[in-house]
Amino acid sequence: MKTKRNLSGIYFRSKNKDGKWDNVCFEDLSDEEQDRIMINYNKDTLMRLAGQLANTINRLAEQFDIMAD
């Protein structure tokens, strides 16, 4: 189980282990849930999703002064 961090702001409805619906950010969904969502997306939608996730990574890197070696 991933830790819910709610970083990207890209929310989806997901049924939790108790059977209740919850709003969950894309990056916090299980790999299977992410695949179920993306399989239905066309190229443009996937490109917008990737762009938003890239923006999230850049924002976090700026905020915490993170640089890969």
C-alpha cells in the first residue's frame, strides 16, 4: 500500500479496502488502478497527465533544492 501524499492534485475516485469511495491522487493509486485509468486514455490525455506529473516533480525539486547526481 502506498502512502497517500496528495502531491499532484490529479484526483480520481477509488474504492478503498472498506468498500467506500475516496478521492485519491493518481500517484497514490495502486499500479493496477493507474493501469486501468491509463488504458482508456488517448495520446493527448496521456501527454497532459505526464506533463502535470512532470510539473509536480519540478515543483518539489525547486521547493526542496533536489538535484540528481
